[in-house]
Amino acid sequence: MMRERSQSQYALEIRDLAVEYRTIEWTARALNGLDLSIEKGKTLGLVGETGAGKTTAGLSIMGLIPNPPGRIASGSILLEGEELLTKTEREYRKIRGKKVSMIFQDPMSSLNPVLTIEDQLTEVIETHEHLSNRECRKKAEQMMELVGIPADRITEYPHQFSGGMKQRVVIAIALACTPALLIADEPTTALDVTIQAQVLETMKNLKNMYSMSMLMITHDLGIVADVCDSVSVIYAGRVVEHGSLEDVFDHTRHPYTIGLFNSLPNMKDRTAKLKPIKGLMPDPGTLPRGCTFAERCDYAQGMCREVYPEKIYRNKEHYVRCHLYLSKTIESEMWNR
């Protein structure tokens, strides 16, 4: 069993979070008992395929699940020990941007096209900090400089910036009030490789400068290796494997995680073929009773289709939800290697 740690060590704790999207005829279960925790000053990578529930997790923390049709059915979200799910919308407005901020997936649509960068930056600062107009402008210029954009461009509009610079502006807005937790949802998806590296380096530097914690939502294992301290692999709304970067990358256990790594190109052997994971993620409206990965798993047994697996710990941090490690069909050496 994992040794319990004091709550003060965590910037974020999510326990048994369930989120549903309902229509008259259909209920999609986007999160099904999600567990996440981020230590203060650390970065957690949340990894999984499209539709796994990564963005829903981020929106849940921000209190931005659209209702209707979405709703948080159960669970707990603690931000520095403070329960968020009991907050009213008015209380949440004081938290967003101040205690927790989010960098959304597409920088092109994250900025208001009819407002200047100055208007959008100073709006956040004015909302949370008691500063004069002049002081707000000065701080906004400082944030522009911090993300590598000349301060004199603050009066320009979003269409005058490239994709990479727009993303830098979004980062500046997110960090303007130095939040305790930064959520980055696929922050480099729309950017070319060179700009991706620059944006990630900027984020790492600013995170260290402000001693923030960060949730990096991504499907890119390369970004996880570069940025994160620990990794949670999410599938059909639940974490199926979690551990330190070394645990998950060097001691991979869950068949789904193994499949993600096998889907990557082999840079040492250019002739090697990719091994994609067969099948598709289950429909969130008709999730199977047992392990949600069973239909795509080469190791699935009868028990896998009947009972959802509990957490099995390899060490105090590294756990996996998989019946294989309770079974004699795989030698114990596979677990202990």
C-alpha cells in the first residue's frame, strides 16, 4: 500500500471524480473515478488518446464544465487543501486566474480578436489585484517581456501576431497573477516543432521562476519526458498507470501504456514498423462493466471483462490498474524488473 502523505505537500488533489454529459437519450461518462495529485512545485503529465478525458479533467478544475449538458456527478477537487466543488460561480471567479490558470489548446481561438493584447492582459490583473491603471499597464508590459515579446507591441491586436507569439501571450495572461497551479492543455498542438521547443522552454523557466505547480495535458510522450516530474496515463476517464517519470518510462507496466510507447517511431531503427494499439476507445455512453481496455488488450482474461481492476503498487508511487499482476499468467519477474 502507498504511504499517506500530508495534505500540505499537494498543490492539487483529485479524488474519485466523475463527470457526465447528459442528453434526453444518452449519458456520456467522461470521467469515471479520476484520481490525480500534484505535489507543490512539481509538474504532472496527464497522457492519453483523444477522448480519454484529459481536457474534461482540466475544465473540471477550472469550474468550466458546460452545464447543461455536463455536470460533476461526484468526487472531490482540492486546490491547496481547499475544496473547489462547493464554490459558487462568484467564488470561483476569484480563484480563476489568481490561484489556478489554464492555457487552452488553441492559441488562435483563446484570444479576443477585437481587443488589444493590453486590454486582455490588464483585465486579468485588474480583476485580482488592487493596482492603478498605470501599474496594471506596467505589469502587463513586464509579462510581455518575460515571455519574449517586446513590450511596445502590447497595443497590437491578436491577428498581428504569429501562432507562437499568440501562445506566448496566452501564457503571459495565464501567469499574470502568479497562480499556484497552471493547467496547460496541449499548449503546443498548433505550433511547428521549433516554436514548440521555445514555448515549452518559456513555460519551464516561468514555472521555476514563480515556484508553481503544473498539470501538463498532452498526448506527446516527448513533451512529458522534457517537462514533467511524474506521469498519469488516463484511459476512458480513469488513471490506469501512475508514477514518477522514471517509473513510467523505464518500468512501464500497463498494456495500454506499453501500447502508447510501441506506437512511437523507433529512432534507432528506421526500418522498424509502428505497432499501433488495435481498436478504438470505448463509447463513453456504453462503457463495459470490467476493464475498459480489455477489448483492445492482448492479455485480456475472463476476469478483465467482469471486474474493473484496483490499484496495484510497484512502489510507494508507481501503481497500475491491471489484473495481469494478480495473475500467474505473467511471471513475477515482469512486475519486479
